[in-house]
Amino acid sequence: MGIHDRKYMSGPPGSGSYGNLQKTVTLKIVFFCVGIFLMDILLNGQLSQHLLFDTVAVRNFEIWRIFTAAFFGNTVSFIWVAISLYIFYSLGNFLENSLGANRFINLLFFSILGHSFLALFLPVNGMGFFDGILSSVFLAYGLILGSQKFTLLLFFVLPLTLSGHMLVGLTVALIAFQSFNSWTHGIPMLGGCAAVYIFISQYQMGKNLDLLKYLKPKPKSKGGEAKGRPFQPNTIQRNFSIVEDNQPIEDDVDSYIKDKVDPILEKIAKSGMSSLTKEEKKILENAKKKIGDR
């Protein structure tokens, strides 16, 4: 099979079969936000009084506000909520597809904790973090794309071509501007973006910052052997094989490319070079040398 016959050569990122993966986490978050918004309207705002972030309340051990505030925006406009959720769904799908569901949830956790950490030092009274979560998603989207260019519709009408790095700079500049206008709102958003930057930087270096592992129950052990459910790969793991740079290259170069290199090239076509780990880059270098010696 020639290289142009492979799936990742058939179109732009997201146009092939990998663009149609089920995005359960992103969709559940959107539905949950819609449900909370409608319920708060029916209760005349009584729900948000107990769920929005409040510095004094959190210091008084109402810890749940740190997380529940992420599902509220700072506006009651239905149109703005609908637009925000649509943007979150679109970008969240890309991030969940690129990072995997577990890392995507961790990304949101880091953003929430970054917001809350700075908000604890400010006189915040009844603030939602969803606007900040959305800005963190924009930042993560730009960091993963890197130098790749893409086109978005400004105000859903005007086409605007940007690179990932340009989107990062634009996002940070808008948040900094908002910090001057409303520092109790903008400064926590900067904290969330800083946390996301650390998370994505570690991911691109091949490191996995996993907060969820501390929430998972430890498997019971008997006789020195841990027992638990067998490993079930997620949607991303099913599509990309696990490769290690210390595996010997087979004599059959085409077989090596099919088994080891193709998954990495598919990942590049979908997420860009910036999404590769150091081990995956070494695999490509080894394959390049092997093909050159052929």
C-alpha cells in the first residue's frame, strides 16, 4: 500500500473517520450546563446563589462552589449562553479527540483549579467560571495547533485565518484587557489559562498530569496481585497503537511503517506535529534512517 493510499492522506484533519468519534464527555457537559441554566431560571436564581463561586463561602468550607461555578456563565442572556455552548462543543470535540476523554477532563480540572486559586485571594461574590473555562479551551486549542493555520468565522460571518500561536496571543490579550476592566473577573481567568498552559506543555513533552487517578478507588489485592477490571482502551487508544523507541526495527520496512509509523502519521494529520511526544518523534527519526538505508 502506497503512502497516498493511507487514510490520513485522504483529506484535512477531522475529515476522515477520526473526525466522527463520539464525544460523550463534551456533549454531557453541554447538556448539563443547559439543564442548570434552565433550572436556575425556573427557580428565579435560587440555584445559582448556592453554586456560584463566592470567596467567603468557599473559605467557610463550601468547597463544591469551586467546581459548580464552572457550569455558570456571568450572563443571563439566552443567546450568549447558546453561542458559548456551541463554541465550547466545537472546540471541546477537537480537544477530546486529540487528548482523549481522560486528559480532556483533567484539562478542565486544571482550568477550574487555576481559576479558584486566584479567586480565593480576591473579593469575589457570586461569579461563574464558564467564561474562563471557554477561554482556557481557546488557549488549549491554539497550543495544540501550534503553527498550523485555520479559518474561523468571526461573528459567524467574517472569515478570519489564524495560526494556533496567534489564537493563543489573542486569547491572552483579551483576558488581560478584561482584567483592567474587571480585575475580579479577569485575574482568575488568567490563573485558569496558566494552569492549562502547564498541562498542555507537559502533555507535549510526553508527560501525563492526571488528577483523576486520585479520585479512582484502588483495586483490592489478594496474594500480592492487584485485581481489577481488565484494561479497556478509550476511543483514541483504539485508533493509535502504542509504540516505544527501543523496539527493534523489523527487516520488513513496509510492515514496520504500517505497524509503528502509520499511527504517528495519522496523529500528525489530525492534530499536528505539536501533539507528538518525544518517543513518537524518535520513532519517525528511526524510520527515516531505516528507509534511507534501504
